Amino acid sequence: MVSEKRSAESSQTTLNVVPLTPAESRAAELAKEVVDSTAASSVADHKSELASVEEKGNVWDGYLDDDLPEKTNGRLVRNLRFQIFSLYRRLFGIVFITNMGIFINEAVRGTNAKHLGTITIANLFVSILMRQEYVINAFFTVACAAPLSWPLWIRRILGRVYSIGGIHSGAGVSGTVWLILFVAQATREVIRNEQTSVATLTISYVILVLLVGMVIFAYPAFRTKQHDSFEATHRFAGWTAVALVWAQVVLLINDYREPGTSLGNAVVHSPTFWLVLILTCSIILPWLRLRKVTVKAEVLSDHAVRLHFDYVNTHPGHFTRMSHSPLTEWHSFATISVPGTQGYSAIVSRAGDWTKQQIENPPKQIWIRGIPCYGVVRVVPLFRRVLLVATGSGIGPIAPVVYANRVPLQLLWTAPNVRKTFGDKIVDSLIEANPNAVIYDTRKHGKPDMVKLTYRLVREFNAEAVVIISNQPLTEKVVYGMMSRGIPAFGAIWDS
């Protein structure tokens, strides 16, 4: 529970104690019964109050009859702006188009393999660093440091900091395209018996096959259907490629080093060597923090379990990666931190074989990799008044923001059999932290029209922004429904 209960203390001083008469004793007993009855009634009233808050007098009554305002801009413009050209895709486009402009120039002008290799490595360097936990946290920290006095149009742009994955994928795809040109140029040089060696070219072909495979498996549609294959390919093909890049870089430097210059001297004076060194350290760093930690499992129902950890404290917006098999699979979960409480917890709901195992056979220990990393709900403090929307176990990322209560919040949580599924403790703690919370039981009231219900609460709470954690289709629907009507809305993306 978020609230703390204080026990009353009393001190008694006995001076000239006079025995009570039978009548006085009976009066004292009656008085005690009245006090006990009042206390019990107070507890009952409190529980009744918590339960009634869930219904909020059915604030959603008649919401289906509400008229939604017209969407802004024309249909083509808003679809291009909010769906086809999301900020993630715009960042991807900027990185890729800029690279292709330089690519065409280099291809027409003609340049040697060494120069093309440097450009290729530079792109892979950017791609890898955009997925480094310290870099991600730095982006969020800087973006979310903007004061509330700044104009909303600036803060709503900063709120999309989680779209930096577009830089990651844009640089990764660009690096692969540059590698194709590098291999073509290296092949030409080998055929002409110029500087590039056969060994360098052979390794480059292997790297190209690995990177093309990674790009194919990372395509959103394929990644969603074959997520395990995507993870395995990205991890093992990526590690193999990095190892081969080291060999490629050293061989290429040796191919182009000036006569009389030692290989060691040529290596330390090469920009590609330092880029590869830094990107390699970036990949290794999270694995240096790999640990097996103790976990206390609290089974909430046959649909959810809450895992408690005490090895580190987290902040609202953080998520961590968990695994029982560190080399083969990892699962990300939002951390639930309660102010004044050591450690954090995470809600795992049934969504597949791995999550089913955690519920039916709760773990006592689990592997954790890297440091807690920020996600989308970190942007909440950028806005003056925020409507938080969660469906089902999406309450996990939302809960710590509610507990922290840094800005005025309104919570909307929809889920089937809320108390039965997630337990009284979580439900009551959220209501105490956010008394105006609206908890909508879909088993009792049916599935709501989330766009209309969200808009009603935005209007009633006068929210400046909406943050939603749900499944992909509903998240995209609500975010588009709000953004197309001029209301800043933020939700997880599945493209990075």
C-alpha cells in the first residue's frame, strides 16, 4: 500500500488510583465497545469507499453518445503525418536519405575501399549506440528535463524521444547498403590486383551475408511472427559479425598502411579501429552486469504473478530484462517502484509459454542483464496534467507513475475481473494514490470504445496529454484518435 498507517501512542500516569464501582466498570466497558465499533465501522467505510471509487458513479455512463470532435487536417494529410510518417519513420528517413545522398556521390565519384569501410563502420557504430542502455537513458534524461513553462509544441516533440529507434534502424540499414558498395569496390580492387587483399574481401562477403540476414529478420512483419528467430539471429549473427569486423578492419588497415609504418602504429591512428572498439565495448557492457538475483514471487491469480526484487532501486519509466536462459531469450518488463520502499516489482501476465511458466512455477532466482532502462512512460513529467490509460497488465508500467504523483494525473484502467486477476493490494494502492482513478471492469461492463472513453476523460480532467500502455492495435488506435484531434498522445511503438 502506498499510504502509511501510524499507530497511536498513549502514555498513562497512575496517581491516587481509586477502585471503580460496578456501575462505573460497566460504563467503561460500554464506552470501549462503542470505540471498537466505531473503529470497525471506519475500516468498513474505508473499504466501501475504495470499492465505490472503482465505479466512480459510472462516469462512463452515456459516453457512447458523446460526439467526438472532427479530426484536424484532411484525411490524407493526417494519415501521412500520424501513421505513415511517424517520428520513428521520419528519423529513419532522415538518416537513410542522407546516407543515400552521400552514397550516390561516392559511387559516381569513385573512391577506395578504405574510405568506404570507414563510412560503413561509422553507420554501424551509430546503430549500435542507439540501443545502448546508457545512451537511451541519457536521451530520456535530457529530453524530459524540459520545464513545464516551455510551449506545448516543443514538449510534445520531446515526448517522442522513445522514437530514437528510427536512428538505430536507419543507420543499420544504411550501413548494410554501404557494405554492399564496399564489397563491390573491394572485389574490383582484388581483380585489378590493387591494395585490398583476398582475405579482406572474403571476410567482407561473410559479414555482408550476416548483416543482410539481420535486416531481413528485423523487418517488423517478420519480427512479430518469428520473434524468437529474430532475437537469435540478431544476437548470434551480430556477435559473429562484430568478431569478423575486427579481423576485417585490421586486414584493411594492413592493406592500406604506408610503407615503413608498423601495423600497430597504423591501427591506433585509424578512426575505424576506435569506432569498432567503442561499439564492441557498448555491446559487452550490459553482459558485464549480468547477474542471477533472488526473486520473491507473489502469485496474484492464474493469469498474473508479481515478482519482487531488492538488488536495485528503480524510477518510474524503467524496465529491466529477465531470463532463465541468458544466451537464448530475454523478456522485458516494466518496473514498479513505490516511494520509500527498497527495490522494485514487476507484473508478469500470461501471454505465452515463458510467462505461463512464471505463473505456474514461480522462480526463486532469475537472470538480470544490464541496468534499468527508460521507456515511454518516462515522458509523463513533461506535461501539466496527464491521463494515464492502461489495459490489463499494462498497469505495470503505469503504476509507478501513479505512485510517484509528480504531476496531476487521472488513471483509466480497463481489465477483466480486475481484483480477481491482479489482487486487492494493487487495486487499493492505486486508488489511494489516485483517488479519481477510473477502473473499468470489462467482464462486468463489456469492452469499451477506448477512443470515446479516453476523450471523455481527457475533456473532464482537462488533460494536456495522454499516455497509454496496451497492446499494439489498441495503442495505435487511441494514439491516432487523440493526435488526429490535436491531443498529444504517447504509446509504445513496435518498430524498433
